[in-house]
Amino acid sequence: MGIFKRFKKSNPTTSPSENADNAEQAAYSNKPPEDDIENSGAASTSAELSEFVPDLASTEQQDYDRGNLWQRLQSGLKKTRDVLKTDIRDLFKTDGQLVDDEFLKRLFAILVKTDMGGGPAEQIKSRIESQFEGRVIEFEDVLKIIRGELTELLTQPTQPVRFAQSGPSIILVVGVNGSGKTTSIAKLAHHFQAEGKSVLLGAADTFRAAAVQQLTIWAERLGVDIVKGDQGGDPAAVAHRSVAQAIEKDVDVCIIDTAGRLQTQTNLMKQLEKIFRVIQNQIPAAPHEVFLVLDATAGQNGISQARGFSEAANCTGIILSKLDGTAKGGVIIPIRQEFSIPVLFVGQGEQPEDLAVFKVDEFVAGLFDEV
Ligand SMILES: Nc1nc2c(ncn2[C@@H]2O[C@H](COP(=O)(O)OP(=O)(O)OP(=O)(O)O)[C@@H](O)[C@H]2O)c(=O)[nH]1
Ligand SMILES: [Mg+2]
């Protein structure tokens, strides 16, 4: 159970700004003075934003992409597919290959390269060993066994996004610094818009220079409203106003961005607690979802970093971002094993369309099938 349950329905607060106690003020005392904030925000804007908000794809490219979700998932998984298919094919000097220790060792090394973890790689190796040891195996047989094992390892209960039964659904997005939270929020907004839902964004990462501007640009591009605060201001106040506006304007989905880093991890967790509290004061059942964004390029290293977040923030689902940038797409397996929450979406690029609902069969097919 995460730390936020403690606050549920306790310590009623009407205004987050009224509630900022001295201890919390002290916890944020490392933040730069207001003058510096303004300067740093202005100075960093153009440089940082060009790094964090990519140009939109051309209209032709977007039309092409929208019609080709499957192709997009496949291209996102290309680097991992290259390791799996090309490297395994390289094990075959002729059509068939004798399954001996050397073959199994080399196969194991290829599987581990995808960051699927030693356990799953061992499981696949053992399956091939038990079925084919001392016999000749074809390339296609190896792929078939890996596909079957991966499907089994990745299978999870189907769980659609949980929306409020009535009124706005509140989604909080958390994750370590740079994992892809803000970009994933833009993609989620686009995804919900495509389902015909109205979306409001809350820019509650008031810590990082240009974070608010980054989300503002996305909001403008997507044509959705955004609630912002001043940089260095109280993120819980932004969350409070976001939910209030979502209720007032009867918005379907309100997605709230959060900071990935503060001066200390304790401060960050305290900040998230406060955000939870102000949301629940307005809608007791909210947030309806807390999405944890994990960066696939970090491979298994990212998992331990994110574990603290997941436990503390009562996360309900995972978005695995940046699959397109890595051959470590196999990391989804240890993620499934180590987190009790499902992977709901995968991110495979920097455009709003680059988000796929995670479906085991499609994902596994994307690891093997060419267009
Ligand atoms: N290739 C690729 N890049 C991505 C993806 N998602 C995010 N990025 C890029 O990763 C960088 C960081 O993404 P952000 O969305 O700013 O990450 P964040 O978690 O909000 O970062 P902080 O606010 O600093 O904690 C940006 O340059 C994004 O464009 C993805 O799926 N694929
Ligand atoms: Mg961000």
C-alpha cells in the first residue's frame, strides 16, 4: 500500500495554497529565488524546447502514420527485432543447426541482449534444449518457440483505462526525470481525443525550467486546454485548479504532469502526496489512474529507479516509452514480472500518434514480423 492512502478523506483542504505548511515550505527552500526563476525560464526556453518538443511530422507523414498503426509499432520495435531475428539468423550457417551447448550458449547471449533478463532467457533456452537437444533445429522453429514463450511471459489480464463513472476522469502521470512523461501526456491526449473525449492538461511540473512551456506547446498543437502555474510555484495548486476546471467545464479526461526530480526524493514524494490530497479533496475516487512512465532505453536499470515511484505513488498502469530508441525492448518482460500493475501503453516515437495500446499478441508479432 502506498503512502497516499493515509491522506484519503483525511485532513480536508479547500485550497492547496492555504495548506502549504512550514515544513513543506522548508522542503522547497532550495528552489531558486523568483527573479532567477524568471530568468532561467526565459533563457532556457528556446534551447530546451527544441530538445524536448520535436517538430510535428508533415501532414502527409501524419496521414500516412494514422493509417498505419501496425506499421508504426513494427518500426518502433525494429531495433529489438533486429537483435532477435538478425542475430539469431546468424547462428544458422546452414538451414538447420545442431542444438548443442555452443548453440544454446550463443542463443542465450542474444536473448539477454534484449534486456529480457536471465530468467526468461534461461526459460526459452531450456524449452529449446528439452525439445531439440542433439537434434537439428530450423530457424523458424527457434522463432516459434521464442514467440510462444514471450507471449506466455507477457500475458496479463486485459485492463482498459479506468474512467470515472460520471464526471471528469483524473489521470496523474509520474516517473523519473526524463522518462518521457510530458511527451507521453501529449500522446495520451491525442489518443483520448481520437476516442471523442475532451481533454484538459494540468502542468504541475513547476520545477524544471521550460517544463510548463513544453506542455503548453503540446496543448496548442493538440487544441486542448491547459492549466498552468508559475515556474517554481506550488504544483499542488496547479493540480487543484486543473481538477476544479475539469469539473467546471465538464471535461472528460484531465491529465496532470508532475516533476520527475526535485532536490531530494523525499521532497518529490511529499509533493506527490500533496497533489494526491488536493485531487481527492475534490473527487474522492480520483486520481482514477496513475500512470508510471518507464524509459525502455534505460533497460533493466530503469526498473529499480522506478520501483520507489510505483510503490509510493500507488501507480495503476505503466507506459513504456522510447521503444523505438532501443534494442532493449525485451525489458518489457522483467517489467511485467516485477510490477504488479499492467503495461497499458507503449511509446515508440516523439509524435502524438506514437502511442500504442499494449496488446500482447501485437507486441510479440511486432518483435518478429516484417511489414
Ligand atoms: N524516440 C523517442 N523519444 C521520446 C519518446 N518519449 C519521449 N521522448 C523524448 O525523450 C525526451 C524526454 O521526454 P519528456 O517527455 O520531456 O520526459 P519527462 O519525463 O517529462 O522529463 P522531465 O520533465 O525532465 O522529468 C524528449 O526529448 C522527448 O522527445 C519516445 O517514445 N521515443
Ligand atoms: Mg516533463
